Amino acid sequence: MGRPRLFVLDTNVLLHDPSAIFRFEEHDVYLPMMVLEELDAVKKGMSELARNARQTSRVLEEILHGGSGRDLHLGLPLGAREGGRDNGESSHPTGRLFFQAERFDEPLPLDVPGHRPDNTILAVTLALSRRHADRRVTLVTKDINLRIKATVLGVDTEDYGSDRVVEDATLLVRGLEPLAEDFWSRHAHDLRSWSRDGRTYYEVEGEDTKAWIPNLGLYDAGEEGSGFEAFVRRLEDGRALLEVANDYRQRRGVWGVHARNREQNFALNLLLDPTIDFVTILGAAGTGKTLLALAAGLEQTVEEHRYREIIVTRITVPLGEEIGYLPGTEEEKMTPWMGALLDNLEVLSGSGQGTWERQATHDLLGSRIKIRSLNFMRGRTFLNRYVIIDEAQNLTPKQMRALVTRAGPDTKVVCLGNIGQIDTPYLTERSSGLTYVVERFRGWPHAGHIVLARGERSRLADHAAAVL
């Protein structure tokens, strides 16, 4: 086996994941002095980047205190860490951390103008690769342009991949799957069924159940709306308990809203199920994520009194240019970011009513819906609330964890998003906080997930999504 690799970390890797230096197993990590300068430049403030910069500095100081000045040129040992502290239990070999303690005067091969930090880090990596010809030196950065420049100059470079929840976003669980065509014939003799409290249940065993997870939606591949639709409720010793799903298409609506397709019907079942505490709904624009979540929330808050109120929050990442300071209270400042909420609230206020009745209904619903900023969530606990996290694809795993852990007793959390529309820098479909919770909650009996695939906004919107 060859010598351990040497990974040169860019600043954005540490700002994205302060524990990144512990993610390279037996390989060595090198920090250019420019990285420390950039960390120092962004450490002030209350932003996520500033907090990560300060956490990174604390981790580096802890490592330095574990060694001594004379050990710097030999590298400081990187223990196996869990939560930023050495757990002392790992049997795997760990690498060493090197700081730049000398000046490299070797210029870049090309005439790269200016003295940008990226070019300085690139020059250091190139010099290290020349000095350590016997080992592989790799620049790790989340900056696509820096990776392009490094490749042009012949420098080995990689994206930071330890934050990836899945290797391929297309492999993300959909939350429902069709039954095999011969399912019913194969289980004709061992299938048990019964009814209780107005619900129908089936118990089945065999090879089919091995790939199922709790709250997975199952359906017949035949004509939609006329076949079998059920959820996997329990898996035990090769047996599965199936519960037939309610049909919210025609006969039974939710706050005036009816499911228009199979995926929406499964989503409403999850949203209205009191045994499900956490629901994730993915889908492109126009698939009905916000409308279904709001309708189910109002049904359980206003009609059934299951929750005291609805809390709606989202990260404030603009689509275009910033428009500057927004006056008013917290809720007034958040209103411009809640256009989708307000549009759907108008639909739910009742299109068939007169002006006065519609306004009265709108005011009633508005009094039960509270808009809250993500910035003020730390330390809060939501008791008996229905919490909607909109545009959740723009949250980092750490932000998502901070939000979901705010849930107190009798609270339901609903995450909505489209991993194809990520606006947060350095987040991808594979590392988004929404992808993170979908994977981490998979298989938990009190969590449900569904992907809405069909747009239901209008024929113009459907055609535009297909051809533009």
C-alpha cells in the first residue's frame, strides 16, 4: 500500500463542514495560511458561515494544544472524532494535520492576474505536488471554478464528498411503489384481511416484504383510483401489516381540497395521520406540496383541534437581487418570502363564497397561521403545533437538525421542497438538508415520505415545465 494521500483543503470546505479535517481517514490534511486568513475574515457575525468559521477555529486550537510547536513540521495527529472530540475508540489509522509554515515562491504556470486567495491556495497545492512527487496531492474545494482552474493547470482536485447523503439523487426513495403483477395470485392462500374501526387491514408474508419499509405506499399498477392503495404499517419476522389508504379524490375532501392523483392521495393520508410525526414531501413546482400541507394543517387545527396553530417557516434565500431592508415586525418582514403560502391561503379561503364571507374566512385562517423566521428558532420548543418548513431543500443538514429538534409533544413537522431548485451556495441534491432527513428518517415508524411527480397547476404551467 502506498503512502497516505495529502489533501489540501479550501476555505469553503471548512465553512461548509467544520469537522471536515477528520473525514479523510488515514490520509494527511494540509491547511494553507490563506485558509486561516479567510476564516478570520468571516468569523464575525451571526450567520451560518460565521458560526462555522468560529467552530473551525476552536477545533484547530484544540488540535494545536494537543501537540507542540516543534511537532508542526511533522504534522499533528488527527484522532477519530465524533461531534468534534476524540472518542479514543477508533481502530482505524488516522492521518496528520499540517499547517503552512513556509513561503512558496513558485509562480503558477500561467499568467493568472491578481493575487486572489483561490490562486494562492492553488499555487500552494501545485508547489506541494512538486515537492511530494512520491504521493498524491489533491486540492479539495467546493468551488467549481477553482476545480476547473486546477484541472487546467494539472493539479489533482476533488469536490468535498463526505457531506453527501446519497451518491445519486435519482436513487432517493420515492415513498411508494407498485405491487408485482402476480402479487395477488401468489398470496391468494396466505393473505389475511380484517376490518377494525372503519379501516381495512391485510397481513402478508414472503419475499415481497424484504424490500418494504414502514409507511411505504403500495398500489396496484392498474388504472389509477380504482385499484388497491395501502401503507405498510408494521414489519415483523417476514410478515407485513398493510392498512388500506383513505381515498381523498372525490367522495372525501380535506378543507375543500381533493387529491388529483395517486401521489397526492398518499400525501394527504400521511399528513392527516396522527401517528405520523414527521412528513417529507418532494416535488417540482405546481405539484401541490404547499396546498396539501396547508389544507391538512387547517383541517386538523381548525376542525379537529388536534393542534393549537400552524407555524410556517423557510430560509430567506432570494431568487434574484436583494431588495434591501424590510420594515415591520418579524411576521411582516417574512411576508414577502411567503408568496406561495399566501397564494394557497386565498384558494383555501373559499372561491365559492361572497366577498365578505371570503374575507372573514381569510382572517380566521390567518389568525391560526403564524409565520416565523428561521433566524429566531434556536432555543424554541413547539408544543402542540403543526410546523411547515417550506423550501427545505435550501437548508443545510445542521440547520435541518436544529429545526426538527425544536418539536415538542404532540407536534407534527412537515418538510416541503424540490431538490432540483437549490439556491444555497455549496449545497447539492446529494448534500441538501432535505435529502439528509429523507434518508435518516427512512424506516422510522412515525415518519412518512412521498414524491409528487405530476404537476396540477394548469395546462400552461405543465407545458412550460416540459418544453422550457
